[in-house]
Amino acid sequence: MPETLQLLHYEYVSDMADKRAPHRDAHLSLIEEYHAEGKLVIAGAVGNPVHSGLLAFRTAEDAAAFADEDPYGAAGLVVGKKIEPWTVVAS
């Protein structure tokens, strides 16, 4: 049965792999927290080199709250973001 998740799509600054280093542990800790609470289903970086991130949440509210709390955003590493529904038909 299809499930609709809320996909948070980040666009990152150039040279993200280098610039994220001081903030990475806090970012990953926040991901772990949301995942442990059942709010976040899957997350990861996109590209080699990294240019964006995709995070799938159960609700749009959780996606927005994560984006507001994320150390990457506070550090100015996220230059674009959007939240949109993603219907998953196989997992």
C-alpha cells in the first residue's frame, strides 16, 4: 500500500563536504533524534561531491521543525529548501 511521506530537500553551498565539518556531528545527532522518535524515516546526502540532502519525514510539521533546528541551516550551509509530499509505492 502506498505511503505518503514529506520530503525535505536541501540545496547546499559549494564545497559542502569541507564546510560542514564543524557542524556535522550536531546535524547527525539531530537526525538520530528524529529517527529514534519515529518522525524521520530515511535521510542522506546526494552527489559526489555532496550538493544536496534528502530527508523523508512522517509529517510536514516534523520536516519544518527539523529544518528550523538543523545546525546546517543556522550555519548558512543550506541555500535552498523545500518540503513536498512523496508517495512511496515500494520500500
